[in-house]
Amino acid sequence: MTLPPSPEAALDDLLREDRRFPPPTAFRDGARVSDEAIYREAEADPEAFWARWAGELHWFTPWTEVLEWEAPRARWFSGGELNVAYNCLDRHLDGPRRNQAALIWEGEPGDTRTYTYWDLHRETSKFANALKGLGVGKGDRVAIYLPMVPEAAIAMLACARIGAIHSVVFGGFSPESLADRINDAEAKVLITADGGYRRGNVVPLKRNADQALERCSSIEHVVVVARGWNIARTTQTTLKPGRDLWYHDLVAEASADCPAEPMESEETLFILYTSGTTGKPKGVVHSTGGYLTQVYATTRLVFDLRDDDVYWCTADVGWITGHSYIVYGPLANGAAVVMYEGAPDFPDRGRFWEICEKYGVTIFYTAPTAIRAFMKWGEEWVGKSDLSRLRLLGTVGEPINPEAWIWYHRVIGGERCPIVDTWWQTETGAIMITPLPGVTETRPGSATRAFPGISATILSETGEEVPAGYLAITRPWPSMLRTIWGDDTRFRETYWSKWDGIYFPGDGAKREEDGYFWVLGRVDDVLNVAGHRIGTMEVESALVDHPAVAEAAVVGKSHDVKGQAIAAFVTLKEGRQPSDELAYTLKGHVAEKIGSIARPEDIIFSADLPKTRSGKIMRRLLRDIAEGKALGDTTTLADPDVVRRLKERYEEGA
Ligand code: WTA
């Protein structure tokens, strides 16, 4: 098996890790779950376990079957009808919760808005009616390209309310990436904003959207949120008559009475695009009943969520973490959710901690890449704010190195907060491997054990259980992806063809004798750059799209903050000369084609790329070169000298 280079190097460190952190007694005593019985209960009858959680939601019609499973096709709670927005909003309106904060939002410039459950219900209903007025109905696709503003959550919930399928596109993606996603899903309406704040600048979302729409024919209307009229001026937002409408005009006229559409449990709630091993992102399709059940249960147990908690997940709604753990999971639980628009270092590096103090955040969920950035910036920024209300910390998105874990524990958590290192994916929809904070002894760098009702193991290529190999999920789970939008063959091949009826997540992992999992990173051509998934092929296609480039091979190299960074080996067309300017141009070209998250860190020009005799690029060698490592066996190469020359080139440049 081929493990990516950085996790492999990290493996030794991880295995030397013998520090143990049992749940603090005070935490355990008050925790929702504080003993192992829940694992035994779930293991004895996983379907009954999940049915119990589903039963805590509101169903218009009860289900008849908990699970029908014919790999890879799962149907959870079939026959049942429910509505996700109803469960996130209406369900909380009968008791005192209706006047409690649902969304506590802060914009980057410091403006704030708080919505109670009552408010959020009203605003969602109005916007849902507005969408209906634009001809959006059940099953129609709606693209959402917004900054982190309350309207992003409202738009998602409004779609859910009327049974429209949303496809949220991260605001950092380029016009071209947006257009590809709109076209693949054939979205009818696009919801965007005049702009959004990021590090003091305005991201011109509407301008990007207009560019994207030159290549899209399915969009009938564009709804534009006025993030601030001042922004509208700086980004010269113009509305195209007949197509574009201001959000505030639409909701001003809309009725606040919009019944929630009963949805069959298996009907699609949303599509979310994620990177895979080809140049084309996959539209991961999630269901209604199963998805909500698992995000509801995991939010409640993994974060030990209570009525008096103030919960903050720093992800963007453009990623799965934002869908499941900013919007659907926490709101289904009636939580008070903090949402922040901007960068962690604006106006200074203490911004996150000021927000924690200001709103009294008790649960904080972020990515290891952010933690490593905080470490680098220094403890003094943290010390300026009072973090004593924090009681639980979480991480997600990539393996966390023990050093960062320990820093998080000590500096942010004041050595009193348990840390939940949660492993999951866009495809799994919800958390799969994680500690339960009142039960599980944690070990820095380990996501510990499968959540109750989830069955995970490690398999070899041929399907034998092994201590180190590929992570595998051996039973269906409620929030599993149902297919890839428009490409069921790719769904079957990507996830279900390695072993019979067992899900292949694409990660390498290792397990200790007592069952603790250590997830080491991707084993396919997917990079994890600052917690974002980027396909090497996507970056390669963007590079060869440039007129100077003949061929490109992209690999990941270790990076102390981002986890991985992108290194691109490029051969130029006849007559083109390598130069620093060209390297700079190519980096910019990738950022423009995909989005700045995909900008390569290094561009290495080379007359040739190392290939096997059958013409396959030897990525492994390129990775070694990018990591500055000694080279392994090069005898299978068509021209072994290529590697020597490349290595010399790289070292000259580095
Ligand atoms: C990685 C993010 C180690 C993994 C929710 C996975 C992790 C990919 C962890 C999914 C973790 C996520 N420890 N690795 N706790 N969490 N990953 O789809 O490689 O953006 O396959 O979903 O991130 O990334 P995605």
C-alpha cells in the first residue's frame, strides 16, 4: 500500500505517543454519557440504536423499515416522512427555546446580529416563500455562493423547508469552479452576495458569479444578499434586469407562513461537491432522514451539547463541517450557535479568542491547521482574552500532530477541557470515529474509537484485517452518501469496489491492540491542504490549461502549518523558458482557475518527468524530491537520469 509521505513520517512520532488523558472527573460527572454501556447497546443492535435517535426527531409519517441494505444501496427509515427545517426550527417553537439564541453572528468588521429560534423560523419561512415565488419547487437545485452570513444558513434551511436541493459552493472558489458546480447540478437559482469580508478586503462574490454565469444556462434567477451597501459600491454590483433580485426586496414582500414540505426519508437534502482523484469534483448526495439522525446524535454526544452551551464551529458553510456542525446538527439540537464571517487574524491574531470571551463560548471546534497557526502566532494572543468558559474542544479535517494537540489542550483548554478529535468525511456526512468526551481516554493524535453504531476496521488490499492498512467502514450508517450526482458508476467504483459491500474512505490508518485508531491521511491522489481537500488532477488540469505548459505532475509536501502544501512539477512547451515570473504566473493561473486554496507553493520546472517504461508518472519519486528525501529505487524508470536532474534542480531552487 502507498501511504502519503507526510503521514508516514508522522507515524513514528505518533507511535511514540504514550500520553493518556482520561476524561476530567468534573466533566465525566456531568456528561451526557459517562460509561461504556452505550457502545455495548449500539453493538448489540445497531439498527435499534439508530432508530432510537431517529425517534427523537419529528416525523410527519413514521418509518416502516429502519434499514434496507443491498450494497452499496442503503435506505434508512424508509416510508418515513420528515422535514429537516421543521426539525431545526419549528420543533423548538413551543417551549421557552423559541426566545433563545439560535444564531449569534459576528461580521468581520465587528457588526453583529442575533437570531432567536423564533426569528430564524420567520426569516427561513419568508425566504422559502420567496424561492417558491421564483418557481423553485421540490427537487429543484439551488446553488448557494455566500460569505459566512446568517443568510447562508437561512438559505440552506429555506431550501430544506420546501424540498429544494441545495448545493453550497465555498465563497473562495473561482468563477470557473462555481460554473462547473452549477452546470453539473443544473441549478435553477443562484444565491450570492454583493461581497463578503475577508482580512479587511471585500471578496467580490457577485462579480465572480456574473463571470461564472456566462458559462451557465440553467440559472433562471440570481438572488443577491446586500452584505452592506458600502460593499455594493466598491464591487460595483449591478443587477441584470429580469434575472437578478435583491434578497431584501424579496423577503420584504414574502409571507412568513410557509408550511414545511414532508420529505420521504431517502429524498435528497443536498449535494456538496468535493475533490476526488480525477479532475472533476464529485457531487456527494446526502439524504434527509438518515443524515439528520446521525448529525443530530453525534452533535449531542460528541459535543455533550446542553441548553446553556454556546457552541462555535469555525468551519465555513461551504464545507461539510459547516453543513453538519454549524447548521443542521446544532440547530436540530436547539443549540446557540456562534457564526463568524472573517479571518482569524483580523484585525489582529487575537480575534478568535475575543469572540470566545465576548459570547462566552463553551464548545469550540476547529481544524488542526488553525491550531498550528495559533501556535506559531504565540500564546500571548490567547492570553489577552478570558477563555474560562470553554469546557470542550474539538478538531476535524486532518490528522493532528501530538504537539499541536498538547498545545491546544494546555493553552486553549487550560488543561481542563477534553479534546474530541473527530474523523469523518464529506461522504460520511457526520462524525464516524471520535472520543465521547465523558467516556473515552484520549491520546494526542488518535481519533480513538468508532462512534457507537459505527463499525470501522483496517483492511489490507485483499480485505484481511491488519494492524496498519486502509481504513474501512464495514456496516452502512445513516448519514452515508447515497450516490454521486449524475454518476452512480463513479460512486460504486470509488467507494465500493475495493472490497465486497465495505466502504473505502481513501484513508490510511493504523490500529493499536486496544482498538484505538490513528488515521494517517489519504492514500489516493487527494491532498489535504490546510484542511481542504484538493485533487492533484484538478491542479494538473489547471496547469496544463496554461499555454506555456506541456505537462504537469502535482504532489503534496509536508508543511508546518497547512499539513500539506502543493508542489507542481512542470514541463514547458517547446520554446518556453523557465523563469521566476513564469512560476509566479502559473501559481496565479491555478488560483484563478480553481480558487486560492489550490495555489501551488512550489513550481519546479523540468525538461522531463520521471516515468516508468509504460509511461506512468512516478509520483512517489516526485514526492520524495519535494520532501527533500533520499530517493528510493529508480531502476524501473525509463530514464533514471531525469530524477537526478530534477533533484538537483529542486535543491538549487529550494
Ligand atoms: C481527513 C472533513 C485525520 C481524512 C470532515 C478524510 C482526518 C478527509 C480527520 C475528509 C481526523 C478528516 N484525523 N484525518 N480527525 N478528519 N480527516 O471531506 O483524510 O473535507 O478522508 O471532510 O479529511 O475531508 P472532507
